[in-house]
Amino acid sequence: MEAQFVCFSRIIGGKASTNPEGSISDSKSGFSHEIRLEVTPSVRVFCLKHNIIRRMGMDPQKATQFAASVKSCKPPEVYKGKGIQYRNEIIHKKPGKKR
């Protein structure tokens, strides 16, 4: 499979791992249980580091659709910034309580 489209995500405050069967398990992302997502056959997923996920595919729509489903599991928090975000995404943090 020739990869025409590559998409990166970054996990802040957690770790991710992939299984050779084609499923991705995002563990320790703020939940008490592991989150398992099934990967479509047209998308290949790799974990470059413990917090960077790379998705490759022929169809950009399917690769970005899978990226959106991964991000919907743990979207970035507005106060601390923890969660799953795209590599080039900028998160604007809200200020906390003021005394």
C-alpha cells in the first residue's frame, strides 16, 4: 500500500500503543480503563513515540476520519491542555480562578 496522505496526532498526559492485529489501544489517558479503537483496512497506524501517533492512507478522507474518531475519545482540555490533539493544532488555554 502506497501511502499518499500522512496525519500526526500528539497525546498530552497519556500514552498510546498499537497492536499488530490492527487495533490501537490508548491507555492511561485519564480513564481507569483502556480505550480500544478498530482501525479500518485502508488506514495504517504507527506509534512513533509513546505520545505521537502517525496515520497513513491512500484516501485523505478516511485517514482524517479515523484521526477525528481518535481525538473524540479524549479531546484537549481547555484548562490544562491534556488530551489528544493534532500535531499542528494550537490550544488556547483558559485562565483559572483568580484570587
